[in-house]
Amino acid sequence: MMQPDMFACARSEVGLGPGAVLLGGFALDEAEALLAEIAPLAAISPFRHMTTRSGGRLAVAMFNCGETGWISDGRGYRYQSTDPQTGDRWPALPPRFLDLAARAAAAARYPGFVPDACLVNRYDAQTRLSLHQDMDERDHDAPIVSVSLGLSAAFLWGGLTRSDRPRRHPVHHGDVVVWGGPSRMIFHGVDSVEKGTHPATGPWRYNLTFRKAR
Ligand code: MD6
Ligand code: FE
């Protein structure tokens, strides 16, 4: 049977390194529908600024959906199946999220990607995310799929050591970055979210980061 989704494509593809690609505009057609999922999820598990082991506060506001979710608190970083703020399970991953993540991963040559966690991040123009590796997941064979919505930002793409000087790649509404394989542990971050107002999100940049965590 012909499936319209089979024709989902990136309007531009930029290779970031082995096993890593920026799929420009991949989620553009469905960006508004993805955004419409966020408010009902946030009504269950609200956006919050998590604390860090050292007593700091994460600048990015976050919550999770999926069977498990990434958290930070005075004990450090980890995944857990319940929201520490509500005591309940994280809201379920919407089918539309799962479908997009799988299609983007397949387009980046990672077929069969079934994430169990989606971290929903919210940035304003003052928010930066310093260079880091995503390393709290048990499964490092699966890729990371990262969807940008709303205000544009500079995505920092470094190397396998913290001291590698990062490149800056603009990421816009509807862009998807997928990294895995030899690039799974690349240092990455977010610099300089654009100031202003986006027609779909107002003052915010949202990012959906899909992982297979366990
Ligand atoms: C981005 N975000 O917002 C990429 N990683 O484009 C991340 O790499 C990220 O937002 C770990 C925890 C939160 C994040
Ligand atoms: Fe990350």
C-alpha cells in the first residue's frame, strides 16, 4: 500500500559527521501539529527548571513524555519512570511523536527506532545549553533524534572530547538532527536562541529530544 509518509523528506540534508545528519525542514509540514501536542502534555507534567547536583538550576525548562524520563536533581542525572514533581508516571508519548521520530531516524539510516523517552525542552532567547554528551541512556546503540520548533538557534556540534572546538549550525522551525553510531557521544549544545517572536511559538524555542533510554 502507498503510504504518504514514505515521501516525507528533508528539504536539505547536511552531514554533521559519520552517522549524524541535520534534516532541514523534515518536520515542517507537521510542526504545528507537534506543537499542539505540547500543552496537553504539559498539563500533566508541567515545564520546570530542574536543579543540579551542585545546587544550580537548569536554564532550559523541561518535562518528559514516554515510559521513562530524564531528570536532574541533587543526586545527579538519571532516568526514571515517574515525574518527581507529580509522583505519577510521565504522560505517554503521543503517536504523532513516535511516528515522526521513527521516520526521521529511518531517513538518517537508523531503521526501527522506537524511543521510550522524549524530553521536551523550552528555551527563551536568554537560554543556552552548554556542551555536553547525552550519556545517561542505557542503550547507546540507538540514535538521538532532536526536533527544533519555534525560534531558531545555533546548534553547537563538537567532537568526542570536550576540548574539540564546536561548529555552529543554525537550526530552524521544523529541522531535525539525528546522531548515532560513531557520533552518538559527540559533545553538543545550544547557543544563542534568536530574539523575537515566532508565529507558531511566540517567545519560545521548543526542542523534542527522543531517546531509547533503557
Ligand atoms: C537542542 N538539546 O535543544 C538539543 N540534551 O537542540 C539537547 O541536546 C539536550 O535539551 C540533554 C538534555 C536536554 C537537552
Ligand atoms: Fe543533549
